[in-house]
Amino acid sequence: MPSLNSNLIRINQLLTALADQEYQRLVPHLEEVSVPLGQILYQPGEPILHIYFPNRAMVSLVTLLANGSTTEVGMVGKEGMVGIPVFLGDRMAINQAVVQLEGTAMKMDASILKREFDRGGRLQQLLLFYTQTLLNQVSQTAACNRQHRLEQRLARWLLSAQDSISGSELRLTQEFLGNMLGTRRATVTVAAGKLQEAGAIRHHRGMITILNRELLETIACECYSVVKHECDRLLYPKQGDR
């Protein structure tokens, strides 16, 4: 059942950016839910019945190939929402959406979101801007996967994951990272070892701790800053940004 709590704490940044009057119209339809590690929110070709605004959780948008291999094409944290096709007019999912860092999210019926989007206003503007930032992330990731060294890509991914949950400890197995980055587990182990030797991270038994974010930023390729700058420009603009 939808939550009737009008005092829900706003963590998701799209919801935070709404005017209070518009947000309060959504509140009766929002339900705070736990999203555990590995939960699949939807599969390719399935209708999207609910959308999610992550709080301190991270969801991967994953492409599945016929041979069983998987590659992450996008990631959604507290800056965004899961279920974009709903307000674009098509409820069918094209990627798998799977929880990679557990936490909580605000859940809403897809038909309610579409109705609110069609009213226009700040929600519609934010969702369209967010769609542009996600498209930018997907295109930048495609270039990154082709052009940059694995340790650079891994550093970028870890920085983005930390942004999603606002925490320094990430419960991630090397097998998972290999699937997300489209490479073998052994190769990821070598790349993570290099980051650990540099003093940027510590990894042990499925837990990666970011020790030195500034150092990690110097190791990461430019793709991290490009995507973050575009997100900030569109969703959290300073005067003169647009």
C-alpha cells in the first residue's frame, strides 16, 4: 500500500528538487521500500509496473546478450530514477534493472508517475533533464569501455557508485565487477590490486573501501568528470550554466 506519511524524508535528489506543493501531491503515492542486493526490478521485454527513486542504493541498467554475458550500460543512484520508458510513452523495459548496492528507494505506481508527468511542471522538466543526463552517461560509457584502461574504468565506476550511496564502503565482488565492466574476474582482480597498491582503495572479501577519493579521481579517466559535470549542469545548475 502507498505510504500516507507526509513527513517522508527526501533523499533522492529528483524528489528533493521539487517544490513542496508538487512533492506533497506525490507523497500519498510514494512507498519507501528496501531494495536488497541482487533484486531485479524489471527484465528486458517486461512491462514496467512500478518506478523507483533510489535513496542510498544503486541500480545497474544491464544489457543481456544471447551468449549469457552481461555488461552495465548505465547506473542509477540517488540522483535519478529507474523506469524512464514509462514517461516516454512506452512501459516496456529494454534493459535489466538490478540492485547492485542495497539500500532503500521510493516506489511509485507507473501509471501515477505518467499522470503526474503529463501535468507538466517541475517534475516533467526534471525527468526530461535526467533522461538527457542518462543518455550522456550511456554514450560516455560506450566510449570509455572501448578506449580506456581497466583500472581507469574501475576507478570511474567506484567514484560513481560512491556518489550513488554517499558512503565509502561498497559491498562488491570481483565477479560482479567483471560482469558490469564486461571483462574477466581475474582481470578485475589485477586492476583492483593496482588501485589498492596506489592507496586509493582497500578490497577484502567482497568489500571495497574507498580510502582516498582525491587519488581515485586522478586515476579515473575523464569520463567520470564529463558525466558528473553534465548531471550537475542540467539538474543542479548554477547561474549561467543554462
